[in-house]
Amino acid sequence: MYVPYPLQNHLRFLKPEIAGSALAEMAQPQGQFSTMAEWLEQSFGATLSELFFNPFHDLYTAGLYSKIAPQDAYKSPVNLPLAIQGAINEAPPVGYNTTFVYPEAGLNTLAQGMAKLCDIKYGKRAEKIDVKDKTVYFAHGSNQSYDNLISTLPLNKMLAMTGLEVEAQPDPYTSVLVLNLGAQKGDNCPEDHWLYNPDAKSGFHRVGFYSNVDRLFLPKSAQASGDRVSIYVERAFVGGTKPTVTEVAQYSEAVVKELQQWGFIDKAEVVDPTWIEVAYTWSYPGSRWKKQALQVLEEHDIYQIGRYGRWIFQGIADSIKDGFFVGASFKAN
């Protein structure tokens, strides 16, 4: 069953008795909550939570959703009048990514254009930062002193590199194994940009279609024929855990078989796994870790920016804006 995003505003795609129960539960006054799981049920009711929100968020957060604070509520907007409208007729688009911009020549052209205006040293991995003498030490043995440091590294990584500590318990994160596939297009391959999956047997929570966004994501030889598809598949893991090479290979095989069973793909021609250590950042209810971590770093003239630097979910555009604002402020001084 395919239901347009967001689920709660397209209840007419579900059975009438399910839609009726969902609307009745969403109409109830919202009670107190502290965790994401509690917020989901208070917002959407037991019916939709059991049907989609719980199993999806269990996969999306690698089981953390019953422990972490609610986050990114704008992704799942709660609006009873729109839910009622969507149970009967079309409802207007809501949430994030209702519209987006994409460079004609690819997103990489934007980064490359900005890079031309900067002095970038490639292939230098920072391993340690001495905050007392303000020196960054790199993997190959060189070092660089600084007055002020602007960092987009994940907040937990920066604390570890500096050796600075805070009293609060560190907030959790999830890693993501992204499986990139190039395949012959199946008869049932959707035209969507991506799908949220609550019940994939192989354990992924999202499958997306690069080539549905732009044909540039296909080899030139396949852009005209339309018989190929490029896909990404995401599976989350609790931060600090990582599957073995054998487990990744077994998972990759299972994903390919499942997508073939769905009719999304025929033969898989390229299967390429990529591991993202810090992919999604979360907070425990009432946590003060992020505030303390940012404060202690700024006390040592280290300024965290961007999605991972400030441990907050935001899109690419907002992260770029962070860089412009911080860079301009230092230039002005």
C-alpha cells in the first residue's frame, strides 16, 4: 500500500474503519509526553502509531525512539482540520521539502564553486586538538596553530579530539549504512523520490531513487532509455555499533532480493555500501549535554556550526547559511 506523505493527511487511502479511528484519536486533547514514542501516540493516536509511526521510528532511530526526546516535529505536522480534509479529499502539501531547489548541473557544483573562493587543504585529517596551545595535529604528522576555530565536525567527535569534558551524559546518535544500487529497472519501480518503510524484512527504513530526482544520477548510456534506476537504501544502527564486513554483505544481498521481490529492480549491476558514523543526532529528555559541550568549546575559542557541529537536524541550505554567517562575523571583527 502506498500512502502519500504525510500519512495523517491522506487517511482516505486507508480502510474507512482505520481512518475513522485515527481521526477520533487525533481529536482527543493532547496529554503530557517526554519521549518521542509518547509524543507520536499523543499526536496521532494508537491506531496510526501501531500501523506506521511506531514500527517506522523503531527502524529510523534504531530502537531509541522510546528513550529520546521528540524531535523534528515539522516533519510530521499535526493539524486536525487538514487530517479531516485529507480523509475525504485532497489536502494541501505540508511539512518539509514541499518544494526544493536543485542546481541544474548537480549539487556538487555548488560546493565546488564555493571551494574556488577558499584556501582548502585536502587530504589532511585532524586527529587531535590541543586547546591550551591552540594547535591542530593532523594524521600525517603536521600541525597548524589557530586563534579561533570554526568546526563542522560532530559535537561528540570534537569533544573527544580536544579532550574536554562536561558533566552531562552524552546524547545519543545513530549511524546509517547507506546501500547505493545501480540496477535494471523493475516493472513496479515507483516514480517517487523516496519511500518511508515501516516493515522491510531486511531492516531498512527508507528507500530513495536518485534517478527520479534527476537523470544525471544515471550513466549517460542509460539516461535516454529509462531502463536503469539508481537507488539508495538506509538502515540505522545505534551509535557505537557497526556491522561486520560479513554482516554488511549478507544485508546487501537481502536488500537486493527484497527489492527484486517488490518489483523495484531486476538485476543489480552495482552494489556499494557506505557507512556514515554520525548520521542522525538525538537528545535525551531534559538533556543539558549539547549546551554544556558547545559552551566549553566556545570557552576555548572553538565554534561549532552546521547540522552535526551543533547537534541539530537541519537541511543543507541552513548549514551553508551557518557557514556564511559565522565566516562573515569573524571577517567583520
